[in-house]
Amino acid sequence: MSVQGRIQKGHKLFLQGNVDLVFEDETMIQFHVKSNEKDYLVSINTNGFRCNECEDWTYRWKPSTNNGGSFLCSHCYAAMFKLAELQGVNSPATLEIPQAKEMS
Ligand SMILES: [Zn+2]
């Protein structure tokens, strides 16, 4: 899937209400993302974004594109859209991240 395809899929997952903030402290923020009846956990920390299912390592260090950075799957993009919403994008934002909801 192309970068644009992953962003579009992430946006759709977000718009359909499939993303929930489930944990946050000073070092980590985690989102639960549901896609095709499967559950994903996206973690954001000082190292970047990581999905518990999609293989970051495989994509990050492909010899042909050996330029580092994180691989971002559609679930990571979905989490970014949710984070933007929680931060109040397009409205006067606060610098506080809202409290995490219990994972159901
Ligand atoms: Zn993923």
C-alpha cells in the first residue's frame, strides 16, 4: 500500500470511530485501533510510533531504502488523527493530553 493509501485508510479508521486512547503517562501514549475486526495497539514514545502487529523493522531497514526513520502503517496514521483531535486541532489547543479510556 502506498503512503497515501495508508494515510487514507488511517483517516477512515479514525472517522469511523475505531481509535481510542487507552494509556498515557510521561513516557508513553497508546491507542487501541480496530480494523477488520482485528485489534492493534499503537504506542508513541521517544523512539517514535510503533504498531504491535505491523513489522516496523522489516520496512525501516530495507537495504534499498536505508535511510532510517519509522515505518508508519495505517494504524499509526489512525492514531495520529486521533491525537490531533484530542489535542484540539483547528481549535484553541491546550497542551494537556486527555485522560486515557479503559480498554474494553
Ligand atoms: Zn499496524
